[in-house]
Amino acid sequence: MELRALAEAIVFGKTLEEKLLRPTRFRDERPGAALERVPSLPARSVSLRPSEGRSDPPPLSDLEDPSARARVLHSFANHELQALELQALALLRFPDAPPAFREEIGHVLVEEQGHLRLYLARCRALGWELGDADLSRYLWDSLAPMGHPLDYVTGMALTFEQANLDFARDYEARFRAVGDEESAAILARVYEEEIGHVRLGVQWLG
């Protein structure tokens, strides 16, 4: 599957099925023209449309409650959804970026899809669906105006992905402390894969 087609499905597709379309292989032979007009928001179904402002997770002291843990995971799922939409946007905005850079973004995007699937499945096991609480648009609003590949490097890889290393390790310990080994295992996997996402930024910053 062409990276261009995958990126378009993620940014302009309205359903989770479209945004989670995961090719067994991808290629980048037809990157197309640069997307000039950045949408104010990625396409979403009504139930997935974000609200204004930020949506903060519940206090850490509430994590004994399964519903509170589901809300935390819901927040993380929303972050992953925005992240993969922004990675797809970067592919559409910067077709002339070095092929190796675009390929690395493609691999990161596929891993983010995997994180989102894990969070969604765990939320469902705890009785929640994506959209059961407000969905923040903070990441999209912060990075969608990016005008150069380095904006992606510094904003996504070295800021939001870097922060996720801290959050994932912290919440892994807190979920494990309340006996939620399933959620802790997801966060352990996310942590390990986010290291590579941050490494992309370090490698391409110079």
C-alpha cells in the first residue's frame, strides 16, 4: 500500500476502521503533491469529534476504581489517535522529505496504530468506548500548523513522544500497584516502542 493512500485514509477517513487500516507492507513510490490546506481538524465521525480544550485524566488516587483506570486509558487512546493523525499529516505535508525519514514516520505510524488498538481493547474490557468522555484536540492544534519536517521532529518526536516515556513508565507502576497487570503490560510495551519514536527525533534533528 502506498504511504500516501494510508495517510489520506487516516486524516480524511471518519471511522476508526479507516484510521486503523494497517497494511502488511507499505511503499512510497507516489508521495504526490504537498497538502497545502491543513484541515482545522482531521475527519472524525460524530462520536469521535473532539471538544475544545484539554481533557485531563482522573486523579491518581482514584485508580482503584476500574472506571477511573478506563478513563486514563481513554485519554491515552485519544493521544495515540491524534499522534497517528499528525504523523499521517506530516506524510501529506512533506512529500519531498528524505525517503528514509518518510519511511521511519510510516513505521512509527503503524506502531501508534498498534498502541491505539491495545488501549481501545483494554478500555472495552473495562466497559468504555472511545468517545465516552470528552476527546481533547490539544495535540492536533499544537502541531497541525507544522510547516517544515523539523517541526515534526521537535514537536512530535522530541516533545510529545518524549513526554510519553515519562507518562508510560509512571502509569505502568501505578496500574501495577492496584493490581491491573493487563493495563500495566500495555504501558510497558508502549514505553519500549516510544523509545524508538524519540530516537527518530534525535537522529533527524541534526
